Amino acid sequence: MKRTRSRRMRILAWASIAMAAVLVAVTLTVYVAVRVQLGHITQVKQIDVRHRPPRYTSALNILVLGSDTRSGQNGKIGGRVGCNCSDTLMIAHISPGRHEVTVISIPRDTVVPYYACSPWRGTPGQQANPNAFERINATLANGGPECVRETVEQQTGIFINNFVQLDFTGFQKVINDIGGVNVCIPFAINNTITANGGSGLHLSAGNHHINGKVALEFWRTRENIANGSDLARIARDQYLMAQVVKGVLHSGMLSNPTELYRVVGDVASAMTTDASTTQLLHIASSLSGISLSHVQFITAPWAPYPPNPNEIEFAQPQADALFSAIAHDRSLPKLKKSNVPTVSPARVKVTVLSAAAAPNLASQAATALSSRGFTVLGTGSAAAASYPKSVVEYSSTTELAAAETLKQQFRSAQIKKVAGITAGTVQVIIGSGFTALVPKQPAKARNKPQIGALASHYGGITATVKCRNNAFYGYYDPAPSAGANVCKC
């Protein structure tokens, strides 16, 4: 009996050793496979480690770059020609405690001075020149992601902990990994790819569940939608990002290490970063319990760039106030309803028009605007017989601030860019439902909003948003008539 028992014990011992060896081999194989897969990430070392803004808190600030390189599959989406520029540029601010995320979009056409950047992987680099200016999206092509980081840090005073850059392929894979996203389109979109632009997006009006390729087409759509500007595209991209956040949080991906490794591995070949794999996974997993209402998207305050109406600059002091609040993770004064800066009413030269169905409304609105200090050039009749809502029209970006100022005087007014309006002036067509201007806000002290309320005070959105109709309407697409909107926000 003792021999039999001893033999059984030896067999069990050898079986256990064999099983352990198999498990170790499998574990090592998986580990090596994951490391090889993640090893496809392009790692970048920080070049300038001396001239950095101070770190005021334990918040994390991640610079997110989207490269418009046309290499790889679907490279023609958004036009057949790219410049390897960062057409998407965002700062993801993760507050201490990791309970709030604020994503600030920096428009690609923002004009900034030249900062010193070293050559990187074939880029020429550039010399510092405070008297010479470039669009901020050109810094990626001139000096790589480190050049973008240097420029953003110097312009905003926000310490950037890490950057993550994805190209078109990486963006598409992320969407596919979360199973696609839901979007609502207020009208049918048919955007043809041409040499100069176009995304190839074809969607009917209403709700859609879109996958990686279609989501990329949505992301790149600019021409012939709203006013055709990058600023309008940013508003739609923020809406899409909100849907991505919903998909990520609902999937439970952030609390599943295996799933996180798989997703990071999927986009590894399309990713460039200065963060280690451990840092990337730690950042992602630390957000697993965040609420949708605590993820917000806003655009840095901007103003037209006087030398070139096709470019913009940071609006001051609004932009610096926002950047300082992010750097310190603190509250800041409330801005006006629109994140677009306004001008004094006396600088707004406006012609007031009324439709044939309501001819007396023009003089009524003109008198009210004059009483508020607007420079009314005269009144007249509009071409169309009826306008359900008031429409503010302008001809170039130079007059956009004046148009925004005028828009805020009317309930539910639309802004439309049209040709033929005299430079330096705007016009408003009074809607048939007009009765009076929006009441003036009483001048009283307001409590400072916390950083988590920035979206509502800076014209942004949170990740709870269902749709964003105003990002689709503009010069190319008429304002919706009452009750015609298929996307209910």
C-alpha cells in the first residue's frame, strides 16, 4: 500500500510540475506576444526638459494629436493631399483624483509665434522667432510632436505630462474596438472626396450606429457642411468624441486590463507617444469610474486674426483665463454664452431686414438695437417671404465677432455666412416670431463656476450629449424650420 501511495504521490507531483511548466510557458508566450505587439508604438523622448511651465497640481495634462498623414488605408478621406500636420489638437486635462476630465480643442488655424524645435525624423526643425508666425497645426510637420508640445506649453502655460498621437488608421481601430458609436444627423449628408477635400460621408438624416471607416469620414467632414470651417468641424468632432467616451465607459474596457492591452495593441502601429506602456495603461484604468457628466469638451476662446481672415488667434483675456484655470485646476470667471469673443455694440454696423410677411418688424428691431448702442445703418426687405427664426448674416471671418454680438440679442437666432454683404457690416433678417430682444442680464456678481462646469460656461458639451444640431447648420445648410429637426437634443 505504501509503495502504491508513494507512486501516486510521485505521479501527482510530476503532473503538477508539468502543469506549472505549461502555465509558465503560456504566460511567457502571452507576455512576449503583448510586448511585441505594444513594441510597435513609436516612442519619443522629450527633447526640452528645462524650459517647462511649473506643475501646480497632481493633475494630468495629455496632449492629443491627430495627424492628417495620408499613408495607409483610407488615406484619401478628407482630401487626397495632407501635410503631416496636426489637424486635431486637444489638451485632455484629468483633474486630481481622476474624477473629472476637461478636453480643450485648439483650432488648427490658430496663429502662434515660432518656437525653437529640433529636427525629428526628417522634419526640418525651426528657429525661435517671436516676430514670425505660423499656424499651430504646422508645428507637427516642422518639428514633430515635441515641437507641438513646446508650442502648446509656451502658449498656454499648461504643463504637458505626455502626448499621444494617432493617425487615421489608429482612430478607425479605436472606434471598431468599442463596437462603433451612435450619432444623430439632422439632415442627409453626401460629402464627395475631391482633390481639395471631402470625406466621402454618406448618411441619411436621423440616428445611425457607425463603425470605424464611417466614423473617420464623419470626423474628417468639413467641406459643404455648416460654414465649411474647421471651427464647425471641431464642434462635430467634440460631439463624436462624446459618443466615443460613452462607448468606452459602457464597454467596461477601462476596468479590464486584458481588454486595455488588446486595444492599445491594436493601435500600437498607428501611435506615437512619449509615455511608457505602463503609463498609458495606468492613465486609462484610473478613469474607469468616471461619470459621463464629468467629461466635458470646450474650444479655446478665439478671435479673427486681423492680417488674414482665414486664420484665428487666441482671444484675450478669455483664453489666458481658461489656460490658467486648467493649469491650476481651479474655478474661473464666467464667460458670455458663446465662447466666440464679442465686440461692443457700437462697433457693430447692422442693416435690419424684414420679410414681406412681417414688414413692420424691421423698424421695431432697429429701434431696439439702437437703444442698446448698435450702429443701425438702415432697414429694408428680405428676399424671402418668411423666416421662422431671425438670421444674422456676415460675409467674412473678420465680421464674425460682430455677428456673434448681434446674435445674442435674439432668441434662437442662426448665423449664416453669405457673399455680397459690405465689408465691415452685418445684417439681420427678423424672424416672424420676433417680439422683442433678449432681456438684458442684470449686472450682478456671479459665483465662479468650478472647473467641472466649464462646458456650460464656455459653449461646450459634456459626454452625456445626445446630439449637437448647431454644429451642422450654417452657410451651406439652411436653418431648420420649426419642428423639422429629426435629432432631438
